Amino acid sequence: MTRTRAATRTVSRFAALTAVLAAGVSLYALPAAAQGEIRVAWYGGNWGEAFRTCVAEPFTKATGVRVVPEIGTSTVTFAKLQQQKDAPTLDVAYMDGGISEMAQAAGVLDAIDPTGVPNLAKALPEAIYKADGSIFAAGSGYYSLGLTYNTKEIKTPPTSWNDLWKPEFADTVTIPSPANSSGVPFVMFLNRMWGNPPGDLSKTFEKLKTLKTALYFDSSGAASNAYQSGEAIIGAHFNVGAWDLADKGLPIGFVVPKEGVWATDARLHLVKNAPHKADAQRFIDTALTPEASACLAEKLYLGPAVQNVSVSPDVERKLPWGVGGSVKNLKLFNWADINRDRAAITDAWNRELARQ
């Protein structure tokens, strides 16, 4: 009899505990379900890791919303947005200048409303991109294509793009091909630098034909590999890639030559018909804080696209504009002009240079 009552009490206690635990699970499960997740397209490698550390983790900490990255280049992301135009799975997309304008023209981007992204007010004027009176993109950081060289092989730092034509550097030079996002703009940059007419690149290609290169690089990774292997000891490279090699202990230097540097930026975009628009806007808002911008400068040497960002002296000298510079020192071309002339310049490149 005593055992039966004891057993009954045990069963009752167990049932009560089970009910409490079930209620507890429900209490914790509901907010998790409510918090949800967003999908953000960004680049791979150290870029993706920096976006995760500087933007995604602070965003999740503040909101509880998980960020699921989709890794890919700007062109891959753009293709995905076009494929998913009617039913997108992405909420936010990082894409480079140029591809950004193409995405806007394709109708796969939503307007970024300052009421949903109040930190737009903190962005540099140059980092706000508009079309038809609406904001379609916001810059998250600038990078430039500058002079990169092997400090072990070249003791005196180069100071001019014209140094690439010095006889002692014959067959050790690398510059981007049109297959790289910087290839066409670089040709236009050189054309402007040499004072040639904007619509006539013939003299620029004649000059380029005399440049004795080791290779034309199609990707940033190919450029880094060329400098790392010693195949190239001088040429063009992005400040992000060049300083990454230097930070790994390789004898690599980067300079902003006296003629300046062509530059662009990595931009944030709100996907049209994003499944989680409110959270997507909060993510973009987080990315436009001085804290996130400073973090990206520290990790990638991206020039801040947000006002009032402070970085260490060592980081400052590695930014795309160099010590004491700013976005005002960068050569920021109109991507509409670049995209308009891309096919013609690529054809001229293939005819004049690739077939040499």
C-alpha cells in the first residue's frame, strides 16, 4: 500500500516535471522560431570572414537573427539574383561597383529606405548610390588598384605607373586583364593619366603593347600567386590583396603612385522582394556603423565608407588612399561609362595585346 502511494507520487511528480519541461521547451522554442534567419550573399576567403566578424556577429548579438552566408563573387551573386527574380531566397547582397549598376538596371534590387536604415545618414556622400531618386546601394568600404612590388628585389619603392616600363623590370610585370573587374577601368585610368582623348584609346594600347609583362592576371588570387611565386616582382594589385601578402610575412610593398589610383567599393544591396525585409534592413544598418567600418578597415584595409571612423596608424597607411588621404584622393569612375565601353575595350585588348 505504501509502495503504491509512493509510486503514484513519483509518477505524478514525473508528469508534473515533464509538463514543466515541455512548457519550458516551448517557451524557449518560440522566440528562436520568431528570431529566424536572413541569407546574405558575400565574398569568400578573408573577405567573408571579415563580414562575418564585423557585421554578422554584432547583428546577431543585437537581434538574435542568424545570418546564413551564400559565398560567391559579385557576378555569381548577380546571376543568382536574376535566376531568383520572382522568388528570391537572398535578403542582402554584397556586390562590387559595376555589377551593382547592372543589378539595379536588371530590376533585382529594392530601394533602401532611410527610415528603415537610419545609419545611411552616417555614410559618406560618395557611398550613397541613387537611380530614379531612390537609393539602390550603399558602400561598405573602398579598395584601390595600386603599385605593388617585391621589396626584396626592388629596394627603391616605385613612385609612378610609368615605372612599369623601366628596362630592369622587363618580363616581371603584371597588370589586370579585362577578365578581372579592374581590367577595363585600369585601361581607362591609364588613358586619362596620359592625357589621351576619352573616346580614343589607340595611343594607350600602343603604349601597353610595349609593356613587357610576365602575365595579365584574371583574378586577385592569380595576382597574389604571381607575386608570391616571384613570377612578377612589380605591377598592379589591390591594396587588400597586397597587404594580405605582406601580413603573411612576404616581401611585398604597396604604394599609391603620384598619378593616383583607380578605386571602387564593395556595396550593400537590399534584394527586391527579400523574404525578411525588416531584418535585412537592420543588417544593412549594422554594416553602416562606425564600429563595423573600423573593423573592416582593420581586417581588410577597406577605406571606410562611413564618417568619423578612427583606425590605428599602421592600418591608416594600408588604406586605399595611403597616409593622410581620403576618398577624395581616389579615382572613382562612372560605372555607366565603363559598362558602356566594356565590350569595345575588351575587343581591343584581345586584338592588340592578348594575341601578341
